[in-house]
Amino acid sequence: MPDHPTDPGQDPDTLLMLRVRQGDRDAFTDLVERWKQPVIGFIYRTLPDPDEAEDLAQATFIQLWKTAGRYQPTARFSTFLFTIARNLCLNEIRRRVRHPADSLDEPRPDDEEHPLRQIEDRRQPSADAEVARGELFGLVEEALAALPEKQRTALILCREGELSYEEIATVLQTSLQATKSLIHRARETLKGRLKPYLGSGEWHRDPPTPPPDRRSPDR
């Protein structure tokens, strides 16, 4: 992965965003169509709730439209977009801390036998291979969710956002070296948690707390 982002002036999405800044709704629609799924995927891996991912993705693009007039092409469009998405995720995490959400298993007011929200059970595919693959995918997601927020966000943007290290540093508002360290530590943590499962099938729900990393204040 390159350390330096693509020239914003050569980024086709940046050019579309400049049109959006002028009030071009067609350009905005193009950006939504191109980036909706990556944004939903990023939010879902930060807050693993499909309904919340859809809602926050919509809020991300609403915010994008509202702030279009202040947009400056100092970096690629994706950097600007994922910064908005991350800030909305952090706001939602803070809101949940202040106001813990109702349990997903809370009965409906008019039907005590059914929860308010039903989550599809994907743990029962027909073939053994599908079962194993689905289980592994779930454990990877669990391990990813357990990472500190900055490590998790850095790794998600690296894997799925296709952002350079420098662009990820911009989103996280941290240094380039700290960003590389975050991604390295995240990868090593995931490897450490998955290695026992891949070797023996053992999985520890409560991973040991790693010692603090004194090399960087960023987690």
C-alpha cells in the first residue's frame, strides 16, 4: 500500500464532489451509488447492527450534502467521506454509553413471544464447509470488534476502504507512523486470537488484555 494518496485533482470522485459543491444533484447521486456499500460495510464492522449501518450510512450522505459547500479537495474524496462516517459512528458509540439501548430480545409491547428486532440466524447453513467458513467469519468479526476503536478503524479502512496509510492517518487525525503502528498491532492481535482456533479449534471469548504500548499514545 502506498504511503501517499492519489493526487486529489486526478480522483474522479473528487471531481464529482466539486460538482456537488456547486449543487449538482446528479453528481451527488453518482457518489451515493458508488460509495453506499463501502460505507455500510465500514459502519457495520464498527457497529455490527445491520439496521444501524443502513441508518448511519444514510446520515453520512446527508451530512456529505450539507457540508458540500465547505468541501476543499485537499485529499481524495474517500478520505473526506470516511471521516464523516467515523465521526457519526463515534457519536453513536458515545450515545449508547450515555443511554444504553434496549435489549434486542425485549418483547414487543403487544406480543411477548417475539423480540422487538429479529436477527437472521446465519449459523445453520447446509454444508459442513459452509458451517466452518461461517463460524470463522463470525470469529474474525468478533475479534475485530474487540479491538480498540482506532486499531479497528485503521484496519477496516486499510482492508476495505482502500485508503493509503496517509489517508487513514487523516481520518484518524493521527500521525503516519502511529497509523502504521495501529494497523500492525491490529493485525498481530487478530493473528494471536485466531491462531489457537485454527490450530486446535479453541476460542477464548475473553482475550487477555495486552500490555500498554508505550511507543505511541494512540490505541
